[in-house]
Amino acid sequence: QPCTPPACNRARKATGPDGISSRLLKSCADQLCGIFSHMFNLSLRLGRVPQLWKTSCIVPVPKTPHPKELNSTQRPSIHLSGLL
């Protein structure tokens, strides 16, 4: 059966704190599937989640194209690891 990580479906998203683009994950899904399966299974077996998987980047995004004030016209955009 084909094995593709869920992150590979989001090929146009920005990279997260790990710096791995979802375009790369999608193009290399067949080669990386076994490695990621091993990492996820090891994480489950040990009961530990790597710190990088729990890290996110919060980026302020303007609500309007040309904001007059920066404080009240921004919303947070959270970038998570592309592996999750």
C-alpha cells in the first residue's frame, strides 16, 4: 500500500521551524516514507516526542493589504513542522 505522510498534501505551505518544505516532502514521499514511519513508531514506543515537533513559529500577518497601524491589524499565523 502507498505510504504518504499527511504533510505531503499541503505542498504550497510555508516551511515550519524544521526548515523542511512540504514541496520537498511531497516530491520525496516514496523515499522518505520508511524513515518517517520508523521515527514515528520509535517516538510512540519510547513515549517521547522530539522538541522540534512541538515547536512552532508565530508570524504576524496583516488583516488588510495596507494596514494603517501594525498593532491592531495583525493576526497570528502559526507554522508547525511539516512532518506532522
